[in-house]
Amino acid sequence: MQERPSKKNFSRWYDYVIYNADLIDIRYGVKGTVVYKPKAMEIIDSLYSLFESKLKERGHKKYLFPLFINFSSFKKEAEHIKGFEEEVFIVNKAGGKELEEPLIIRPTSETAFYPMFSIWIKSYRDLPMKTYQSVAVYRYETKATRPLFRGREFLWIETHNVFSSEEEARKHVEEDISMMSEQLKGLGIPYLIVKREPFDRFPGADESYAYDAIMPNGEVLQVATTHYLGQNFTKPFEVKYLDQNGNYRIPYSTTLGIGITRILAAIISVHGDDYGLYIPPQLSSVKGLIIPIYYGSSEEAVKQYVQKVLEYAKPHIFIPDFGEETPGEKFYKSELYGFPLRIEIGRKEAENNTVTIFRRDIRKKLTVPLKDLKIKLDETLENMQVSLKNKSETIKSIPEANNKDEVIKLLKEYPIIKINFCGRAECAQDLKKTTGGYEIRGELVGETEKAGEKCSWCGEKAIKKVIVARSF
Amino acid sequence: MQERPSKKNFSRWYDYVIYNADLIDIRYGVKGTVVYKPKAMEIIDSLYSLFESKLKERGHKKYLFPLFINFSSFKKEAEHIKGFEEEVFIVNKAGGKELEEPLIIRPTSETAFYPMFSIWIKSYRDLPMKTYQSVAVYRYETKATRPLFRGREFLWIETHNVFSSEEEARKHVEEDISMMSEQLKGLGIPYLIVKREPFDRFPGADESYAYDAIMPNGEVLQVATTHYLGQNFTKPFEVKYLDQNGNYRIPYSTTLGIGITRILAAIISVHGDDYGLYIPPQLSSVKGLIIPIYYGSSEEAVKQYVQKVLEYAKPHIFIPDFGEETPGEKFYKSELYGFPLRIEIGRKEAENNTVTIFRRDIRKKLTVPLKDLKIKLDETLENMQVSLKNKSETIKSIPEANNKDEVIKLLKEYPIIKINFCGRAECAQDLKKTTGGYEIRGELVGETEKAGEKCSWCGEKAIKKVIVARSF
């Protein structure tokens, strides 16, 4: 096994961990795709059920739409097609013949859902219609792909929602923001929520809100987005409803995309350390390994004691590791794989009726009497959950630059800064080019402070404060 | 709403039920695909967790492979590509350009898994490797599609398994047969398990076993298959392992495909009746509707009583239906949608502290004291589960024909018969043509009786007994 790189060298560390902790395999041979292995699938399934249950609580119903989208549907919203046409995979051939009309492989599913919305929605009684589906989507990314960060096949949840009024639709956007915010906190991921600039919106959206996870090196990774679509999709797809007074009206709509693979990438990146992965307890059905430590005569006693410990540890799932490696190798493995806890049991523990619990996140040991094990495990896992939330709240204040020199100077010290901004796409492009890749990410949601007079980059009239960061 | 067709006219009844019970929508506009609506998704998710948990118990690990398969991998097993090349969807274009090498959309995933098996499997310690993935697969079917029975996009689970010896691989096939058999029984689906004839095998298999569900009209629907692949895939994909003696060996492999959409189709078809759907209790998180029946002054008392009943019904989920329809309309709806139970509550029930339970499967009512409600619900749901199993065991004996005249005569009376068979593909084709579509399905698994002397169709030497039926 190659030497474990330090997390300070984030790129090397990341590649090492996803491979050695057996999460995914990048050797599949179709560019921009990966094979998800059992450890990754467990986290992915946990993330899906976490977010699906939150959506169901909020009244979203689960659907599953076909992978293929008719080319004629795909063309209906002008901005949308312009935004995606250079990215889609197209099926031209099937059953040994050219297709009469090529099929688009979904890059996102507005153009799949809206034709059906126009059939399903008849009257105000059908609204709000809050839906979602959990699927993979396909985009022919040309930027350098990094496994789970950016790929041509990625896993997500997409909600598509139709409301009778603008007010309701906007309220739903706010609810998305608060739900996503709570969930990212619960997962211990530090993040910013920003309102994207008009030149940086989802194709077809009136407003786009992005959930940018902050990676250990200070770069940001967009893990989800909420878009307020106004009537941009309901109009061209002819979705309309009869209101209480018998008049036809055009409804308003929103969408939320939750990037499951990107959240997985964020979890790996944020929680991992020089020893390997750390999987938050709520994402792992197996809470840890039980590692027996014995020499000669103590073997039988320790093995029997492990069985007793398993009983006491219920209802938490622990796996006893009777493999042939040394205890040291097993410790190494339990940390690399990121099990939340490990239980160490030697002759002393067996004799004294105690167990030693090792907490993966803070790498601390704790010895507890066997009879208190269940309570201590509950308590420890609970504490780990709380400290995840604290981990998420790491962005105390973001330094602000007021002119070009300050921008350049501050970006040498801080990965994320705030500036006053004129709102012009050209200015944003110039900033990006000059600073070697830093981007205007948008206005911070919840920001109340007014902009200064001049754009911190070009000196023109400023109209807002925005976040500047580098993204993956 | 159109008039409810009787189940005697199975085709019309099926189309009516999938549409009116709001399971799927066939108006999506890409041929051979459907939109799954929330009611179907609940059953589908239940089926996935049912089968996934059984596979996990048996030591299968969950993977997720990309949708796309490299054309070069796809070509490696000669029979396999011959069997599928006329059925695949091909991506020629992506990112606005022609692809250098076209991508195949998975019609099944042997050619995705085996290149990775050849990387992952090194030594006997890596075996057995038992995997699965839960995905949609894509086949350009040209036979008439019927929603959920046959489509171009279908949902399934596929296991891919590699063993060090032929013996182990064959034992795994037997375990598949017994697991699938138990599950289909539990779902109340009558079925036959047959060993397919050589001319009717999965492309690349040495042996194929099919799980044929028996539909109400006597036709069969293949809902799953297990294939013993021998070394047909491990050889061309160069999967090999180092055995305990330090020699390289080629392992043996198997696959099981569980057709989730087809099992859904079988559940709808077998359990539904003239009143609509019946969803087996274990597939429905909501066990039923509580329907209040009140007139004028009893309204408040009945509504309060419903809240009390909800408490007593825990931990089973029931939904109180306070909608504006009449109780009669609600009864109609609860049956059409197939809720396992419904609870009726009127003034009398509220005064006497009782509830009336309606069992959907046998359409019988039962009045129970409120205090016994939980016990009675447990018991009733348990009984419903048992009667499902009985429903599955409906094939007592299959009549046997010994010559062509008998075959033709018996097929007028029975949808499924047994014959002595010569084993020749031409004979099977002739039988199919002459009888207007009846097929040799294969040898019944577990059949011990020897074949008669002469093939019941052509009169040549018989070598086995086989099942003849018509398939969807």
C-alpha cells in the first residue's frame, strides 16, 4: 500500500482515500463515470432516504420519469435548450436502425415533467403539485472531471413543483433554503447559500440559489440548487389551471436539485483526515468494528466476551473482526474506512467487564463498564452528531475588499471574500481572468448590509455585495 | 369515469385499472416507456427493499455501475452480443459532436461488470464475489409493448456472481431458485420455474432458469431468470484467480435478474378484481383509509372518535378520509386503489366503542371493540399474508398430452400443459406456429417423472417432459 498522503495535499489525499477506503473505482473506462462500491452505496442510500423523507414530510410525492426525452419537448424552452444543448448525450440509433427522432438522455428533467404537468393539472384543486424523482442525470462535461466532484453521470434528487401563485412559489423557495440549510448542518458540511448572478443562473430560471459547500482548501463545491422558474416553463409547456372563479391561469414553478454524489464528495472531503475517512454515524448502519486483542491463553476468553459485548451493544450494529491481521492493522483499517466507532477488547477488558470505545472523529478513547455500554454508545453517537453541527458552523465572518488591490491582497490570505459589485458579467469575467479563477458566486442569502458606492473590482457604481471564491 | 370493465376481459380491465388507480401514465410520448406515479413508486420501493434485503442476507454486496458500456466491452462475448445487438440503444453524439466510440446503453450488465471483475478478483480469498445492482435497463423491444409487461425501459435488480468452482456456482443457482420461489409465494403470485430449452437461453448462458408468473387468463409472464454462465464470461473477460496452491484458475459465474416492473404487473394482474387493485399489506406502508360516516349532529362525535381510533391503530398507518365525497364514493375509491383494509366509523361505532374493518382481499367486514383493535389488525394483516401464500399455490397438476391431437385438444381447455419433447428447436417452432402462439417454456424444475418414448408433437424420440404455455 502506498504511503498515506497528508490531507494538506488535498488532491493527492482525496484520490488516495476514495481508492483505499474502497468507495469507488475510476477504472471503468467510460470517461467521467465511476463504479460505486458497497461502502459508497451505503452512504448514498442513506443520503437518499434522508432527503427523501424530508421531501415527503413537506408533501412531495415520488415519481419516476423515463430516461429519454423527446427532442421536440427538449426544444420548447429557449433559454433551457441553449443552456444544455452542448452538454447532452443523444441516442441516434436503436434496434439496429437510425431513430426517426433522436432521443435526449436527461441532463435534468424539466422537459420531461412539464408535458405531463400540462396533462395532470386542470384546476386549482390540483395545486400545489410537489413532486420529486431520485435518478442519475447525464451531462457531457468538458471541464476536467474529478471523481464525485464533477462527472458525466451523477446521482441526484430533483423536485419539480407547480403553484397557483407567485407568492406560494417564492415561499416554497424559502422552505427549500431552510430545509437544505438544516440538512447540510446535520451532515456537518460548512456551506454558503448564495443567490446567483443573472449571468450565472440555471437556463430558464428567474432566480437561482446555490448551496456551496466549503471544502478543506477553501474552494467551494455547489452541492445543490433551488430555482424559482416563474412562468418560464409553465407558459411554453401550456400548463394552466382553472381558478376558483372559473378563469384559466398560468401557474408558477420551482425546482430543487440535490446532488447526492456531490454531497458524498463533500462528506469525504470535509470529515476525512490524515487517517482516512470519517462517516457520520447517521449515514452508516454499521457503527463500528469490534477488535479483539488476544495472545495465546486469553484467546477463548476474549472471543466469548466479544459475543457478550455484541449483545450489550444492541440495537447498534457492530461487526466483530476476527480476521488474521494484527490488532494494529485492524485499527488502521477501521480508521481508514471511517467507521464512527471501534470497540477494543483485550484480556483486561474481559476480566474487568469493561470495553474501550474509540471515537473516530476526535480519535479519543473511553473505557466504560459493560453494563453501561448501550447508554454510553447512545450518548457518544449523539455527541458525535452534535459536534458535526458545530463543524458546519465554521464561517464566522468573511473579509471584505473595497478595491482591486484589496481584492488581490485578501485573496492571498483568504479563500472566500466579499466585495461590492456592479452586476456586470464582463466585470465578473475580468475578475476571474485576472485572479486566476476566482468567481463571483452571488449574493449571500440573509445578507442585510447595503453595498458600498463603488464596485470593488471595476470602480463602477456598485449595486450589491457578493461572495468571491474559487470553485471546483 | 368510464364504466368499470370486468376482469374477465383482462386486457380492458388491466388498462382501466393502471390508469384509474393512478399507478402509471402511458401518455409520456416516448414509445415503450411510462411515467411511474406515487402509488406505483411505493410498491416499487417496497419490492426493491424486499429483494435487496434478501440478497444482502445471502451475502450480496450492492454496487452501482455506469449506464454506458463501451462498445469494445460489449463485443467480447460472442453469443451475448449476437443476442443483444439488435436490441440496444446507442449513443452516437454527445457534447454537440460525434463520439469516437459509440456508447451502448446497458441492456443488461455482464459486459459492464466483467471488466471490473477481472481487476478486482486476484486470489481465492476474493471469492465468492456476490454482487448486485438495482437499476433500469434498456432494450429496444419490437414486440407489442404492454405497460409494465413489456417496455423499452424496465426496472430490475441484477446480481452478478463469481465462484471458484462449478459446484459452488451451481449451488448458488439452487439458492436463487429457492429464494425466488419463497418470495413469489410470499407475494401471492402463482408461478412455474422452468429450465429453458437450449435454443431459448440467455445469450451466453449454459443454463437458464425462468420464473414464469401465471396470469389470470392462464398466460405466463417471465418475472425473473437465473443463469448459470459457466466460464462463458470469465474466459473472454480474462477473470482469473490464484488458488490455494498458487495456480491460476478461471472462475465460474451466475446471474439473477429480478424484474421489478414485471412483478408489479403480476401483482396488479393476479390480485386485482372487478373492484380494482389489491395491494398486499407488506407492500403498502399505508394499511388503509379510515372512512367516517356522519349525518348532521353525529359529525363532531364521529370526527373525535376517528382521532381515538388512529391512536389505537398504531403502529399501523391509516389515513383518515375527511374529503367531501359521500361514504359510498370513498368505499369505491378505497377498493379501486387497493388499500389492504378500510375502517368504517359511523355514529353507532362511536357510541359503542367499536370499529368496522373491511378486508379488501375477500371483501368481508368485521366489527371489533376498539380496545382489541391493534390485536385484530395484527391478526387480520397476518391472515391476509397467509392467504396470499395459499393463492400462490394454485397449480395442482398440469394435464399431459401424448400426441399432436391431444396437444391441440388439451390447449382448448387448459392454458398450461405438459408434453414429451424431442428437444429440437424446429419442433418447438412448428408447435408455436400451428397452435397460434403456444411455446415450449422448458422443463419444470423439480420434475422427476421420465419422458415418454415419443415427442408429443413430432413423434420423434422424446428426451424430456416440458411445459407448453402462451406467454405475454
